[in-house]
Amino acid sequence: MGIFDKILKGLGFEGENKSSSTKIKKQIKKKAGVYSLDDEKEEIIEEMKPKNQEEVAKIVDFLKKEGKVIADLSNFEEQNFYNALSFLSGAVYAFGGQVYKLDDTRYKLMVV
């Protein structure tokens, strides 16, 4: 568990354990795919891969409209990655939602 995982856990964002994240990765396809947690029904979730901060803001707009999205932040270098993740986490918190870590650069964002 890295320092970032500890910070997320301290803020109340629980990451998925590695065995279930491997299972989830196999069920998620590029752009739109099937996704399920063990106790949830399968659902189609859009996966977005922003290239800059402006596109991160579009993810928030999409999240507000649709209620769920997978954000792949692999295009960002370290500092911009944390800025984008902080922005998304703050938006999800403001909407009363949850963030699930799927792997090192992908997060499932859900608004209840």
C-alpha cells in the first residue's frame, strides 16, 4: 500500500483489493463496457481518458448528468495526475458520491 493509498483510505475512499480489481479489469472494455462489483448488477459505464485539465472538467459534467463514469488518468504525469484526481474527488464529494480505485490510474466515480 503506497502513500497515496493511505491518504485515500484516510479520506474515506477505499480502494478495491487487488484480486477483485483484476477481475474488474477483465470485465471493463475500452470506452464503454460491462462492469460489476460482486454484489452489484452488471451495468454499462463510460470510460473517459482525459488529456488535459479541461477534459477533466468535462468528466465532472458527464458525471453530474449520468451518475457514473470510469476516469483513466494515465495520460497525466505525477503532479498533474494528483491535481486531476483531487479535482475529481472533490466533485464526487460535493455530489455526495463515492470513488473506487480500480488500478493505479483508473477510478470509478459514482454519484448516488
